[in-house]
Amino acid sequence: MHNGLPQNTKISLVDQELPCKNPSCKNKAVSLSAFCWEHTADKIRYVESLRKFLNEGGSGERFILRKIVLRNSELIRTDLKNSDLTQADFKDTNFSYSDLSGANLIGCNLEDCDLTSVNLENSDLTRAVLKKARLWHADLSRANITEADITEADLWKCRMHLVRLWHTELKGVKSLTKQNFAKKGYGPLSQEKIDESGVLSAEESYRTLKQYFIESGRGREASWASFKEKTMEKLWLRKNKNPAYLPMALMGLLSGYGEKPNRVILSSAAIIFIYSIIYHSLNSITSTYSAVKAHSFWDYIYYSIVTFTTLGYGDLIPKANIGYRLLAGSEAFIGAFMIGLFVFTLSRKYSAR
Ligand SMILES: [Zn+2]
């Protein structure tokens, strides 16, 4: 109880269960009143008393304020935890430092609102209007902004870890970066991600983010979104036992779906090393310039590199055996593929797209 008025909470908890006093109405009454918003006779007076209650530190936790119109208000540091604000209209309201965690804000109008440092964790903002809202340092972790309109909103340092973002209108959004999706206080291991419980919708959401990042010229962030998008696609293919899963998984492993050149270098090194071990265990090479029969492991690594890069000096060659020759041929084939993949990945990562 941050406001020191626990008895208010009790009143509100009783209030929320009351049906509207209008006999023909099936809606619940709004908190601190006997009627629903529609049947509130003196709306101006109701809004005044509500505003006063909240501003004097009264807890609005679990309040029912469906469809109320409370535009242009000062509601700084108010407690509206788990409240029901469905379709309420708060246009131009200042909610700075308020607690709206777990609130039901479906279809709510928050256009032009100041939501600086507002706690919106686990809130439901489906189809809400957040146009031009200022969300500096706000916490949207695990919130649902499906089909919400956040055009021209400012998301500077707004935390959006595990946010459900689907069909969300992102046009003109300011200060949105990959960092927005990081987990609190995890530094470089911050696991930036959105809600991925629905694989297909997550895939589409990452695609939306990728498009947004491309349009705002952020290649690296677009690369992250693209990697996540492809990861979702892979998960979907695996879930459906689609045969396209294997090449997809392989591309992910070898190159991070064409987004991670470092992976290509690492997997190339691994392939060269594995081939060296196979050649060595089969004792499959021979020298063309000396009669030395024993080769060191370094010779095998050298032979593997020369084969992988399709360089083929010819100082060390496979023994005259079709199996050994095919083995070397397969490495040369993979090597040519990996070199092409490396160039592709590198240009994709560092070009402007
Ligand atoms: Zn009513």
C-alpha cells in the first residue's frame, strides 16, 4: 500500500462487484459509483471526484472504469493496478510514474498521453491507441499490444521484453531499437525477444520489426529481427515435421540464416578440422614429391585446407582409391559452398539492404 490508505482498497473491491443500478442495464457499475458510465447522470461530477480520489493517493487497484472519458487529466503516480479500463478515453492525460500493471486497456484511447516511467507490465493493450504517446522508461514487459496503434509514439528506453506484438502499427515510431526488447538488468546477455508463445505470430511480428528497422536504415537491428524471424520459421517447420526443416536448420547452424558471418568462419574451421580427423584416421593421403609414408596431423590439416578452398596444390593427394577421392571431392564441394555463403552473409550483414 504505497498510499497508506488500505481501507480505500477495500471499498473499491466491494464496489467492483456491483451491477449498474439502472434496471434495464446489465453492465457493472464503475468504481465509486452505482451506475455504469453510460448511465452516470452527472459525468462531470463523477470524473471530478474520481480524479480527486486518485490524486489524493486513493488506490484504484482493480477499479472498474470501463468506457469512462477522462481526457486531459493529471494522473501522476496513480495506482490503477489490475484495473479494468476497457475502451476508456484518456486522450492527453499525464500518467507519469503511475502503476497500470496488469490493467485491462483493451481499445483504450491513450493518444498523446504522457506515459513516462509508467508500469504497464502484463497489461492488455489490444487495439489500444497509443498514437504520439510518450513512453520513456515505461515498462511494457509481457504486455499485449496486438493490433495497437503506436504510430509516432516515443519508445525511448521503454522496456518491451516478451511483449506480444502482432499487427501492431509501427509507422513513425521513435527510439525503437533492439535494446527495447532486452530483459531487465542482463547487460550483454540480455536475450532480446518478444513473446514467442505463438510461433507463427512471433514470426510475423519479427518480420514487421525487420521492415521497420530496414525502413529506418538500421541494418544491424534488421539483421537481428531477420535472424529471429527465420528462427521462428525453423521452429514452425520442426513442429509440423516439414522436410524443409533440415536445410533450414543447417543454414541456421552454418550461417545464422545468412545473418552471422562469424558462424560461417567457425563452421568452416570445424568442417576443415573434422575432415582432417577423417583423413588421418583413414590414412588416406600420399605425397607426390617424397617417399615419406608417415604424415603428421598438421599435414592432414594442411591437406584439408587446400582441399576445402579448392586450391589443390597437388603436393599431397588422396591415395588411388575411389572412396578417398570422393571424400576429398565432398570437402571441396562443401568448401566452395561455404565460401559463397560467407560472401553472401558478409554482404548481407554490412550492406545497407
Ligand atoms: Zn448501466
